[in-house]
Amino acid sequence: MTQLEELVRQSEVKAAPPPAPPGGDDIDEIPLYAARRKIYPQSVQGTFRRIKWIVLLVTLGIYYILPFVRWDRGPNAPSQAVLIDFPNRRFYFFFIELWPQEVYYLTGLLILAAIGLFLMNALAGRVWCGYLCPQTVWTDLYMAIERFTEGDRREHMKRESQPWTVETYARKGAKHFLWLMVAWWTGGAWVLYFADAPTLVKDLATGNAPFVAYAWIGILTVTTYTLAGHMREQVCLYMCPWPRIQAALTDEYALNVTYRYDRGEPRMSAKKAEQLKAQGERVGDCVDCLQCVHVCPTGIDIRQGSQLGCIQCGLCIDACNTIMAKLGRPRNLIAYDTDLNIKERLEGRPSTYKPIRWRTALYAAIIAVAGGIMIYTLATRGSEGISVIHDRNPMFVRLSDGSLRNGYTIRIVNKQLKSRDFVIAVDGLPSTLIDFVGLPPRADGRQLVAVGPDQTKEVRILVTDYSNTPPAASTSVLFSLIDVNSGEVAQVRDHFFGPEGK
């Protein structure tokens, strides 16, 4: 057996699961379901912990503050920067206003989000889970509150192992009160996206808000308190589908939080390692201190390899680097690394990382194309629209002079924040006459349709073909909506029907 094969064999043996640490916060296996084991994550300082704090403050700050941000859209429009206006069926996002018929933009955003998630996975594994997932962000906040009220890992475990005192009840009461306040404001912030935020806050405080607002605040308060405060890692292990999907999408080139067993094994205490080093024997850098396990929010042991419970948050990297620095050993025994790199180092080749490969290039190309199409259509969309519904009964009417008449309902959309006058033209028939039902012509004889600011209007028209040429059973006609002031045009096609065989 070569020295390399022996090293790999020793690594596999030494990587066997260690005894469960005190407190029962190690997850050895992931069954279909298991009762939750209480986990007491230890606080840690380091690069990845700072990144997580920054992400938490930025994301939660945006979520809680954004409803109060104002955006001046002029008269006849709401001034809230981000607003989902169900009564008027509008979605406002700063300078963008979307109508119900533009729901395809939502479809495009969902596609971009999905492909973006695939791209993140191909580059750095479950980086979404570790830093940006709402479950992770709110759980991080709840854990910080728990440490603030009940102390860090050792203090918390010690207090729970002893008979409860008045202080214990007071600490737990303070913790749950703060948890409920965060959950309550989480639900409150959510409903503010669906109405004018300052007005709704006043109505909520005075009891004048609609019942549905109180109901949704209650629902989201309960779910946030339960998921972030009590279920925590159970959500990631048993409820979320992404870890299972991600496992099928990853490859050996993706960065993942990895225990570098080629360097860490055989693991042993620092004292024993010094003795064996003096005897000229090879020792690993891992001292089996279990700090990587103690700081893990899901309670796994990263030294056992890739696991469903690992959310790739990097806290174990910070914990291990702290220990390595104290022992005077190189950092990054645990690090973001690829499976291929470990294999290459074992074979004596330099490690590499290939962020650009066919998979990441394909994902990036899809994002660029889909995003470009959305930006183009958004930038070039018109401020008016027209849709046509043909009468179904009867499809046509023959008049006493032999001419044919078809009826249509025209819906006109005015997306500008001012009233506009439109004319409607029909092309595709030799000779046509348009009659507007219930809409008399103006004094100058012109047949104009006035549409209010940011509104729609339906008009019924009768189109008569009075030519001497026998019409076809179905003739394609073009309806044009023309702004009389700006000349902007919107068009749509429909059909003019006549008798069969004529």
C-alpha cells in the first residue's frame, strides 16, 4: 500500500462520527423525522460571522423600513415607493408601475430567481441558505436575542440543567417577549406593503384597520415565532425542499464548507500531537476540540463530510480559525473548498477553482437573456393599450340594405397619470363605418374616447361593412388606438365575420 493510499484510509477511519458532545447537540443521522434535539449554538467571531451580521442588518432593515419610503409619482398616484395595490390592481416599485395584464413580468422575475439560485449553487453551494434565506436571517436574530437574555452556550446549558429559579423564569420571559415583538413587527411590516404605510399604522393603532390586516399580522406573528424561535433547523432538515434539490444540482467544482481531511487527519489532542511530532510521526491539524460543532446552528459535525443539515454559513470556519490561531497552526483547516481540490492535493497536484464552466456560463447566459428581454420590454412598453372582445351572439347581423355589421367591446388602457383622448380606427375591410354605442360625437363631429388618468374604459362599437364586395366568412381586421395629442398608437387584431360561403 502506498503512502497516499494509507493516508486516505486513515482519513476515512478517523472521519468516523465522534462521540456526541455534551448537551445532545449533534445530529448523527437524518431520519425521515426525529424529535428535535435542543441545540445551543455558541457565539463566534470572525469573517463569516461579520458577513452574516451585515446581511442580517441590511435585509431586515430593507424589509422593515421600505414600506415607509416615499416616491413622488405626481397627482392621482400613491406616494409609497413599494406598494401592492389590490383594490386598484396595481403594483408599484419606485418608478415602475405594473398592471394585471403585465403579470408576465412576475413570471420573468421568478425565472430569474430560480436560475440565480442555480448559479449560486454552482459557484458556492448553499450560500443562499447560509446567508440570505429568510429562515436563516430571522433564526440568527432570534439566536442573538436568546444569547442576550439567557447567556452563551455554557451558561445557557448550565442554567437549564439546574432547577429553575426566579431569574430563570425572568430571563425566559424576557426572551419570549422579545421574540414575540420581533414576530409581531414582522407581520406588521408585511401588511404595510399592501396599503399606505403611515395611514395603516394609524388605523391599526386606533382599531380602525380592516380585519384582514389584523388576521395576517396574527398569522405571520405565529409563524415567525414558531419557525425562527422553536423549529429552527427542523425547517431546513424536514420542511425545505431546497437542500434535496441542491444535492442533485451540485458538482465537484462547487465551493462548499469543507473539512480538509487531507490536512486534518489523523486528529488528536494538541498535547498528544506534540508528543507524536517529537517522535517523527505524522499528525493532523485537527485537535478534536468540537468548536466547529458547538457553533453550528444546525448542530452537525462538518468533519463527517457533506450533510443535509449543513447550510454553508461558514461559522465553523471562524471557530476553527480561532483555534488554529491559538495553536499557531495554519488557518482554513475548514474552508470553502471543492471536492476536486481535496482529490488533487492528495495526488500532489495544486488545487484550482473554476468558477467559469459550461454550467455557470449557461446559467449566466439565461439570466442575461431573460433580464435583457424584461428590461427591453419594460423600457419600450407603451403607455396605452387596447383589447377587443367580439360579440358571440350573434356573430354578425345583416342589415336591410345588405351590409354586414359586427359588434365589439373595446377595453382601452391609459397608463399615464393624466386624462387622454383617443380615436379608434379599423383597417382590413373595403368600406367601414364605426358607431359608438351610447357615446355621441363631440361638437366638432369627432368621435373621441376620453380615458381618465391611470384608468381603463370599456366602449361598445358596431363595425359595418357596406361595400358591394361579398365579405368572406372571416376577415382579419386591425384595430388601432390613437392618442390625438401625442400620436402614440396601440394595435390589436381581431376578425370580422360574415355568412359561410359568401
